[in-house]
Amino acid sequence: MALTPGKLIFYGPLTFELAVDGTPDVSKYKRENLKGDTVTFNIETKKGNAVFEDGTEADWEEGRKLVCEITVSEFDPASTTGDMELCELADKLVLTMLNGTVATVENGMTFLVDADNGKTKIIGTKAIAIGLNMSNIVLITTP
């Protein structure tokens, strides 16, 4: 089976924007034309496990969790602290790729800002319950 180029999401330079869901014109933090490796975007299935007396095991799904990390070189507490604080108020992430594909993580995200090796590191997380799908975490639209 061949790969479908139209299914490529993380492709080329990207723009990321943190916002508050329900206020589409209010951006909390936005950076444009960044290299793709600026952002890591991982969704994992949280698994439960029980080991029985006879040594057998049972596994089950407990939910899913998205962890997105964004690292930018800007770090000047005197002038960017306001931006960094605004990041922590956001609950929505929008990633726009070079090919026009947009990945949106709607309300429910939590953002924390750290300093990592002299750079600003924004960590966003979102967890969903058992029985929900990947599509309940991220909505991907193509041009």
C-alpha cells in the first residue's frame, strides 16, 4: 500500500496559535513560519492491566492523552512574561501546516510554560475518557 501525500499532516514550516475556545478573534500566543521540529504532538492510549493468580493478564483502555510540546528560542522574562502567562490561560491549539492542513485541539487543553535550556517551552495536554476516539482530541481539516 502506498502512502497518500494528502494524508500528511506535519509537513514543512508551521504556524501555531494558542487561543481561548469560544473567542475566535482573541489569540493568546501565535508564532508563524516555524520549523516542523519546533512542535512534538503525541497521543497515547492509557492502558490498565491486571495480573491474575495464575500469571495471565488482562489489558484494557482507560482513555487517551495528548501531549504537545512547543519550544521557541524567545526567552526574555522582562518582555515575554505577559505572553507566557497568556499561554497558560489558553485552552485551544491550532496548528497550520505549509500544505494548508489545520490540526485543531478544541477546548479542554491545559498549557504550562517552562524554561528549557534558555528557551520557552510550552506544554499542552488534553485527556479524554474511555470509549472516545482520537477524533475527540484533534480535528484535522485539509484544504
